[in-house]
Amino acid sequence: MQGILARPAHVPADRIVDFDIFAPPGVEQDYFAAWQSLVREDGPGVVWTSANGGHWIATRGEIVRALWADNVRLSSEVLAVTPGLGEVMRFIPLQQDPPEHQPFRMAVMKGFASRFVVAMEPQVTQVARELIDGLIDRGSCDFVEDFAEILPLHIFLTLIDVPLSDRPRLRALGSQLTRPDGSMTVEQLRDAADEYLAPYIAARMANPGTDLFSRILSEPIDGRAWSEDEARRMCRNLLFGGLDTVVAMVGMVALHLARHPQDQALLRERPELIPDAADELMRRYPTVSVSRNLVTDVEVDGVTLKAGDIIYLPSVLHNLDPASFDAPETVRFDRKLNATRHTTMGVGAHRCVGAGLARMEVIVFLREWLGRMPTVRLDPDRPVTMKGGNVGACTALPLRWD
């Protein structure tokens, strides 16, 4: 917890909750149940906590979704509830608002164009197979350490063309951004990322290659070249964005499979369902939340959110709201929902630019894991553990198989 703040005058007393988004009650056992503890039938749609400098939290799905998409009355400048983080990081395009962010976002989207995602699939498949080959004869593993923290990071580091041996160092930085443990200040975190990136940015700007950073920096911004400061802020943004979210997603998908052997059997018998299964599992197990700062007073759920306030928007409370989805906690591979209907990858102007890559990685994981591994189950002797934060995640996922 970063700090406690007295209740501002405009916050009704009945909206106050004791809730730290980095340590929700019971999050070590169940990230999703921890967040759902905020929700009450006929309860408030927004609440206020004094933790982390004081901020609102949207607890009703329709409110989460509407405010996430509102880039007129709300701004992305704040980045997170962690005091000072947004002012220090200044990510491009994540912390920009329309219309400023549009040319930068377009350049990043071109870097993630579908043809590049398709071209990466054979490599994702190869890495997945190599990891599985190294595990299958062991009979057990910690999936987080032995697979989830390797595959997505291997692919991302390949995309930006930096040494794969740097994975442990960069993974630690990513965790400090989304689930800080107090061991680094936000300035130290920024400086560590910038120091790492500096030689690569200089090389890409001087002599562009075929990597992701080069593709993006080769795209003009309103007819001009990127400045060094803009390049640094964009690469910083992508580095942190690529280090944590897919790791968390793959871990949650593997957890579901281990808990539901019938779904393992179904997808082995009918592998054509795997793309739909990936979409549904990504909907069912969202772990990303965002923060927004109010640029004007906004009436929400009978209370006034004042300009300058921060509101936290958890995707879990949209995706698992029965008012937003029928039987939302039930996994159904026949939902056929367009991915833009849920909030796992965001909504609106800042919907995740890497959504296509993440979906492809989950599909490949499901195809290769189920095609090559025997039925996998949870290890009864070792607990599953989780952690909260801007990206929730399994921190340990012990598995067994025969």
C-alpha cells in the first residue's frame, strides 16, 4: 500500500471501502474472488478507497466498460494509482489522449500488423514444443516458472530483437511496474528500463531493421520523424506492455485446464474448437485493470467524481458481471462472442495493440499443450498462489501428470 488519504469532502461515507488493489483480501488464493468481494447485489457501482493515495473503483460491469471507453471526460495520463508513476513514465501512446495519441497509435498498430503476427506463429509453435519436450518426462512442473514466464517473453524479446538471455532481468522490471513490491522507486524503474533500451533505440533510429521497434520508428508522425524523447517513451511503453500481460493470461488458461479435465478432453477430441476456446478463456479470466483521471466533473451512479480524481477500472468486474454476460463464470466454448464485447484487451481508443499477437499465442499454447501433453492436474501437495496488481497473475501453478 502506497499511502492512506483522508476522505475528500465530495466522497459519501457510504462509498468508502477498505481495499488495496495490490493486495485484495484473499488474492493469494483467488484473484477473481478477491475482486468480486467488492460487489454486492444492489450495491454501489463505484466505491472509494483511501489506499494508494485515494481513488475510486468501478464495481459494476456497465460502468467499468463505459468509463474505460470514455476518452472525453476521462484521461489516460495518470497511468496507474501508484503515486507518481504516470508523471515519471510518460508512455507513448498509452498515456496520450485523442487526438494527440492517434498518429502514434497508428504507427504502433502498423508495427503489430496481422501479417507480422502470422509470420511469428511458426516460431511460437517451435518454442512451445521445445518447452513441452523439456517437461513431458518430468511428470510435474511449476507452470508459471517452467512455461508461462518463458514462452511469451521469448516471443516478445524476439520481436524487438534483444538477447533472450536478458529475459530474467526484464521480467523482474515488468513485475515491478504492475505489482510493485517497494524495492524500487518509480524513477529507478524508469531509469533501469531506459538504460537497457538506450543502445537499441539509438541503433534502430540510425539504421532500422525488421524488428518491431524499427518498424514503428520508421513510420512518420504527422509527416515527420520521431524525436529521441518520443522514441524512448514509446519503446519504454512497449517493453513494459510486453513483459507481463500474456504471461498472466497463459497462466490463467493453464489453471483452467488443470481444474477442468473434461475441457482438456473436449479440446483434444475437437481441436477445431481451440480458437473459440481461446476467446472464451480470455474472457473468463481477465487480469488487466486500468486507471483514469477525471478531466471534468462526472456524475456516476449517483455520486460526483471530481476533476482530478482517479478511478480504477478492473476488467474482471465487467467480464464476470451477470448483467453484462449470461452466466459469466461458466466457460462455454460456443459463446461466439466478438472479442471487443469483453474488456480483457480493453475497449475504445486504447484497446491493446497487441491483442492479435496475444490471441495467437494462447491458441498455439492450447494446440501444442493439449496435442502433446497427457491429462494435467493440479498438484495436491503444493498450492496455487496468485498476486494482485494492475495485472493479476498466478505466481505459482504446480501441475502433475502421469
